[in-house]
Amino acid sequence: MRLKKFLILTLLSVLLFSSTIKAADDDEFENEGLVEENDERVFDTDETDQEEEGPKEAYVAPPFQKPTINEKDTYFLDWFEDTKAIGKKWFKSTAKKDDVDQAIAKFNAKKDDVDQAIAKFNGEWAIESPSHIVIDGDYGLVVKTKARHHAIAANLNKPFKFDGKPLVVQYEVKYEEGQECGGGYLKLLTVDPERKKISEFSDKTPYTIMFGPDKCGMTSKVHLIFKHKNPKNGTISEHHAKQPSRPVSGYFEDKKTHLYTLIVHPDDRFQVLVDNVEIISGSLLTDLDPPITPPKEIVDPEDKKPDDWDDREMIEDVEATKPEDWDESQPKEIVDEEAQKPDDWLEEEEALIPDPNAKKPEDWDDEMDGEWEANKISNPKCEGVSGCGKWKRPVKQNPLYKGKWIRPKIKNPAYKGKWSARLIENPHYFEPEPYKQLAHFDAIGFELWTMSPQIVFDNILITDDITVSRKFASETFNIKVDQEAKYSTATNPSKGFFNDLIAAAEEKPWLWIVYVFSVLIPLIIIGVIFFGKKSTAKHHPKKTDTETQDDEEVEEIEEIDHEEQPEPSQEPSRSVTESPEKTPPRRSSRSSESRSRSDSRGRAQKPAVTQDDLEDDEAEPEVDETSEKSPKSRPRRRRAD
């Protein structure tokens, strides 16, 4: 029965664990604007998941399946089908350094390397397969060099205007060698009549939104920066979305593909999702730093503090004088003239001596390295004594020391308080409409510095239809993630399951609680079922409230046991066998069993009854047998019987 309960409860725990994980995965796409109710799970599994388990075989990359999204229905779409698109669709930056930098580069660089030294963005790009091919024929835009500036850009099919439709930006990033310091963010380049060529793209090129991952050292971020123009004075300012509370370092360290999605809604809401899980959300009006909304009042720049304004709360007491007995010449510490040299002080010994075991290195050159000296060690003769070397009297605090005298401070009678400039209405204040006031953009570009090569960008999409972005992710990212998991399992079969658990917990920290309870609950159940404390309650033969003859006999036997216990002062008992004539008559089997239980309890606490004790009991005067309430009357009658 216990085993059956244990199996049932364990099964319930496993089902709870499985359903929780399944629910967590299903919830990934239940963010507003990204999925609809009753949607199928995005991480679709293909038929290979249903194959029967068998011997592990070498991983075979499936062929790339072309997405069904029509590029004409988007503002930008590229899954890098054309490996020669650099120079046709994508253009590397040809921006140069400043004149001063060029002069220095020409002076320091070799003749053959002058052009490369002058180029500001000299990082190399390529469209090729990743290092580990999980899908045959799937290419990406790859950063090939480290410790260099990289910049590359492409024009949109048509400019994006914030005129009432949501903006959806989506692309994949994979750090094949991890990331020490560098970015992976995408810039949406503002429409600029002065920009003649997209190849002029640089870090100075105006942008409307910058979005994507960035890491340096221990700091990992997912940037979301909006640039907004004040319609009153024309100034452009940056406004940053708050970073997520959850850690994002795993995106840079796990060497897996991650999908970054930005959605800006016409009602000023924004969402940032990584792998279809929302990590940042908020309002353009209230959740940016600094806020887009300017203050209604500002400090008057022309307001000046009056010359007679005294904002000193405390001042020196000019009437105070130094006391006559104040001696500023006294030092803080003086030599203790009463100190005496300890008797065990060894003045003839040095505290540090050359190491007698040290040897001059064979390659030591006195002319080059100087005269060799052995390292010094503590003098063993000085251990256990007060000290070695020349003894000097210690110093002590000078009781006459008072330091330099300074005037005490008093409250300033002319104090007017802390001065602050008056506030005036902000002449540049405006009622913002962030979404509508965002600048239109007509190109995108990656501009970054990185200390790690092999950064793969893929499946870049800009659209105004959330359904299109979801469909594109299901045809590209979801398949790729599934194949990466299979590739990892095939190449590292012993790590697959536990790595998946750890990775899931890193994405959803609350899963650690599920893991802990999934382990603890079965252990607790086992402990309760198999090692639980059994009941030690005394079983009483009485079954009803009706008083019977057997109940009275049990009470009599218990009272006899208590009476026959000797006083603590009595001498140790001796083993005596009672004579047949002193043995009480037999009673009913139930009474005998009760007495047996009572005697067994009594033996553990009282010494054995001796023959002398029994004789003394017979010599005692009899108690009135007519008193049935007397506890001593009943044992007398029993012996008489």
C-alpha cells in the first residue's frame, strides 16, 4: 500500500514538473502583439523527433528551406542567400579618419599599409556558412576580424514612416567564439538628404533607433536607444530604455543563435524580445531615461545670486581668544622615559639575517646584475624573546598635547538660507507624441568594435506586420534552434539533457524553484512513508465507557505495582522466588494479560520484591474491608483468596 502511494505521488510530481516546463515554453509567445490565442508552439519539431531511439549516428545537416515571405511585402528582408551580396546589397564603410589621424597614420604606417591605416572601419566582413554547419546552405553575414572597427550598411526597399503602423525589427545574432568586448546592435539610419552614398556610413551617421546586444567585460546589455528631435528648438537627444532585471550574459557566452525582436506600437508602447521571450517593455512617454517629455519649468539662466546674500550657516566666533595655557608647541607623542629595556633583548643580534641556504644562481653576472646578495630571513635566535637589534625607548601619547587652536563656530546671524535660482516656464516645452515624432529611416547598418571574431548576423527583417515576423521566425529561427540542439546532442550526447535544463533555468530563473521541488517532494514522500515515526500511544483494553470487572482488576493490579515499589533509601533488592502459597490465584485471561503488561512496565522502574518485604506486608494491621474505596483493601482480599 505504501509503495502504491509513493508511486502515485511521484508520478504526480513528475507530471507537475513536466506541465510547468511545457507551460513555460508555451508562454514564450503569449506576449501582446506577437501571438494570438490557440497558436501553435513556435518551436515546431520535425519528423526526426519522432524517430525511435537507436545508436547515435553522425549529425547530417538538412538542406536549407527557403522562407515563404515575399520581400516586396516588407521594408527589408535578407536571409543571405547570395554569398556575393557585399558590394551589391550590403556596402562596407569607406569612411576615413580625421585629417590629423590620417597624418599620424601615414607617418607611422608602412607604404603598403597606408590605405588600411587610414581607413577608419577596416574590419572584414563575409557572407558564408557558420563554423558549425547545422543547416546545409544556410549563410549569414559574418564578422571575420577582431580588435577592429567594422561598419556595413544596406538600403531599405522603401523608407519606413511612423504613420500609424507598428514597427517590427527582427534579426539573429550568434557569437560563435563568445564575446569579450564588443557589440552586435543594429542602427536604423535616419533619412538624410546630405547622405549621398550608403558606403559613407560611420559612427557619425544620424540614426533613429539603435537596438541590439552589447557587452564589454562583466557588463552585458540589450540596447534600445531612441533619438528624438525637439520640435521647438530642433535639438536631438538620446533616450535609453531601462535594462531588463534578468541577466543577459548567456546570450554572449552560450555560442548559440539568438533572435532579437523590437516592436514599437503606434500607441507609444515598445517591446523587446529575445528568442520570442519579452525582456523589456514600456512606454515611450514614461519608461525612457531621460524622459522625452521636457520639464515645464527650468532654472532661470539669467538669475544671479545677490552680492549681499550670505548662505553661511555657521561662522567663526571672532570674539573667541586662545586660552593662556594652550601650548601649540607640544608634540602629539613623546618618548617614554620610564620604559626599560627587557632583560631578554638581544642587541648584538640582527632581526633579519641572510638566508644561509641561499645559493647564487649559476647564470648570475655581477657585471650585468650587480653584486649578488642572499635573501634575508627572520633571525631564529630572535624567536621567543622581546626583540633584537639596537633597543630604543618607545613613544607614548603626550598628555600636554592640544594641537593647533582654532576659533569655535557659532550660528551666523546674517544667514539667509541656501540660494537657488528661480524657476521659469520652459520656452522649449512641448507635449510629446513620441511615436509620431520619430524620424523616418531608409537604411540599416551595423557599426561596431569587437574583440571576438565570428559574429554571425542572419535573417534580418523590418516590417509593419507582426504576423509576418512571427511566420518568418517559425520558418528560420525556430528550425535553426531545433537543429542546433540536435547537433549539440549528436556531438556531445552526455551533455544534452542537463545543458537544456541549465539553459532553461538561465532564461527563466524561477525554474530553479521547480527543479528543487521536483527533487525534494519525492524525497519527503519517501521519508514520510518509509521512515515516518510510528505511533507509540498506549493501547488500553477498554473499548467502551461501561465499567466492567476486568477494568477493576486492571486498576487493582496497577495500584499493587505502585504500592510494592520500595522507598529510594531501601537497600538493593535480592532475587527471591515467591512460594506457591504466596502466589495470587489465577484470574481471567484478559486480566492476566493486563497484569503481564503492567508487570513489564513496573520491572523497568522498581527493584525486585524480597521475601522479607512480603512478610512485613502480612504483619501490617488490616484495613477495614468494608471500605471499597480504599486502595489497600483490595490487595489484602486478593492475598486472602
